[in-house]
Amino acid sequence: MSLLIKNGTIVTASNEFVGDVYVKGEKIEAIGIDLNMPADQVIDATGKYVFPGGVDEHVHYGSFGALLFETSHAAGVGGTTTIVDFAPQDQGVPLLEAIRIQASKANNVASVDYAFHGIIMDPKDSVFDEIEHLPEVGVSSLKLFMAYKGTSFYSDDESILKAMMKAKDVGVTMMVHAENADIINVLQKYYLDQGKTDPVYHYYSRPPIAEEEATNRAIALAKVADCPLFIVHVSVKGAMEAIRSAYEGGFPVYGETCTHYLTLTTDYLAKPNFEGAKYVCSPPLRPQEHLDALWEAVQKGWLVSVGSDHCALVGGYEITKKKGLGNFAKIPNGCPGVQDRMVMLWTYGVCEGKITRQRFVDLFATTPARVVGLYPQKGQIAVGSDADIVIFDPNFKGTITNAESYHGIDYSPFEGFPIKGRPEQVFLRGKLIAKEGKFVAEKGKGRRLTCKPYALCYTYYHKDDK
Ligand code: URP
Ligand code: ZN
Ligand code: ZN
């Protein structure tokens, strides 16, 4: 099967030009001007953008009570052709076994290509000893949580430091959820004791300083371990500045933010009649000054990627979020967003002049692929890369509705948001999987990917010099 996409504006992380892309089988075989090789299908992309398929390096399918991979076709509809999921580890289950179990759940079910991060949820020496084997099973990143004390997700500083010291020896990228768990626990009780039970207290009990402090502590631990670091879902200015100043000081620390931290403020958590529960995720949504700082950071490269932190909780709002009625601390964390990442970033980033088209591609596809060791197979329109391609119609105008969302639950945090532009056709390895907001392929045809170690965060790290 061959495909020739003609006259589109091909956008990469560094440039753009009007040209043609020729796909043979699953790969991009040629890029140029006036290509005229015979093809089974020719698409005239005049007036459209041609982007690499998105790489969402922050999704939850199963962990935290999220739906499994049956709904991963939502990614494809939204222009994301690769997802990187966090494989949860049950108590007593070895880390590699946890990844094998999670991979078996995705096999023949995931509808876009997929890879995994490890999560350590049973922090002990035998588990830390497994870190060196992660690259052998195609996993090159590992997340530990400074938050969620009292649950199996939590790791103390000692565990994080031990994991970092193992990870750096084999080029595994350490990812940290940075929030100060003790501040959160004390403040949750403080507000609940006063009868302050509404969802907005999720924000007040997780103040910006709780994230800023933990981010600085994670950086300190990484410096002690001499281990590169990737801070996920950065939501506050102070945390972003901590990452920026560590990086500018020569230490390899990088950060991601997420669609909702760029586009939704704390006001959504304060919606009446418990509607705010729909927006409970951690870190919480922040006031506008943080959104402004994050937009500047993604444009200037102080934060390097935008994930969705997609977490479509089984039971959605009506059944699951409402478990927190009368106690904000019991509202399960997480929001869906894998389908909306591209249109939200485009509409509220590119169309509003906050980021360039090149930065958009970089944040949405290229750098996420680099972070997890999937580049240049993924995240790039280049000869030899997988033919994961989005033909994007910038003239489309519409509105996000849950009714048109494929994520499988009863609400969208972006309900009612006007959008400009949308992925008109989405190709996964040369095959059309989504068209004009509809999934059009057979489900379950995503393929497991192998992530290479010593990825982006190790770029300036020379193990032999240490
Ligand atoms: O609220 C969120 N973000 N749920 C998913 C878990 C996490 O910390 O990433
Ligand atoms: Zn997290
Ligand atoms: Zn997450």
C-alpha cells in the first residue's frame, strides 16, 4: 500500500514548507517537492497542515482506576498515534512482571501504538535491583510519586534516591510526581475539620508551594544521585522556574506540563453543585498567573512537552467522582484528555499566538518521542520514520462535546470549548485510522513499541566522566 500526500504544509519541530510526503507500507519513504511516484492513493492536502502523529507520553490506562485500552482509539481521533502508559505495580509483584501484565492488557486491544513507563509502587531493594533490566523489556522511564502518602503510589525520599542511583547506571529516565505529601495531608485534615468539603479545597490543600518545594527536593535528590530528571505535569510557575534554573545551571532536569494546566483555571474546581469534582486531578488546576507562566515556558523551551495525563476513571462523574461528595479528599483523581490535546494546544496556543507551529509540533510529538526513547521512529516527519501522519484542517470550527468524545466516560473537562482546526485524517503506520472526528479503522491494531534508554534527558550526561 502506498500513499502520496501532496501540497500540504509539512510542519516539523524546526521548520515548515509546502511539499509532498510519500509513504510506502508503514514508513515515510520520501519527502520533497513535486513528487510523482505512482501511489495507491493520492491526497491533495492543499491548504492543510501535515504534522507527525502525536506522541502522548503521559496517559493512564488502568492505573488510578482508569479505563483500560479499549478506549485508546480516542487518542487516534485526536491526532495522537503513540501513547506511553504508566504500568501500575501491585504489592509483591516484581516490576518487570507488572509491565508484562500491563502489556498483556494492551495487546490486541490498544488502537494506537503504545509503550510503557514503569511505576514503582512497592519500593524495596529487590524492586530497585530490577531497574537495570527495564531497557531489556523496552522500557526506558520510571515514575515515582512524592504525593499520595497513605497509598501504594507514595515513595519517600530514600526510595526515590535509591531508584535514581540505579536508573542513571542504565540510562533509565527518572520521572517524578512532585508534590509535598505531608503538606497535603495536614491541609486536607485542616479544611475537612472546618467542614470545608467542596472540590475547590482540593486546590487549597495542594497549594503551589507544595509542588514547588517537592520539585526543588526532587532536583536536590537527582543532584545527589547525579541522575537526569524529568518532572511530570508541572502546574505552577515556581516549579517551572526551579527546573529552568537547574537546567540553566547545567544540570539535566526537564519538565512536562499538560493540556489542562495550560487551559483550565482553579475556577473550574469551584463550579457549584459538585461539578468541580470533574476537574479534580493532581496537581490541581491553578490560578491564571500560572497558566500564563506555563505558556511562556512551553514557547521558550523551559518546559519541553505537553502530555494529557489522560485518566478516564471507570464510572466517570456520576459513579466515581461522586464518591467524594462531602469529602473533597475522597474524590478520585484524574480527567480524560487524550483526544483533546491537539485541538486545545492548537486553538489556545498557536491560534492565540502563544506558541509557534514549530513549538506545537515539538511539544505535541517530537520531544515526547525523544523523552521516552522513541525518536526518530515516532514524533517526526522524516524519511525512514513510521508513517504516523496527521492532515490537519486549520479552517474547521467546532466545539468540544463529550458526545463526540471516544474516551468512554460521561464528561469531558473541555466540554463547550470552541476549537479552531482539527485532525482531518490521521494515519498510523500508513493506515487511515481516523477521519473528521470519527475512528474509521479496526480497533486493537496498535503495536507495542520498544523505548531506547539514554534518551533526551541523558543528552548531556556522560556516564564515563563521573
Ligand atoms: O490526577 C491525576 N493526575 N491522576 C493521574 C495520576 C497522576 O498523578 O499522574
Ligand atoms: Zn502524577
Ligand atoms: Zn498521570
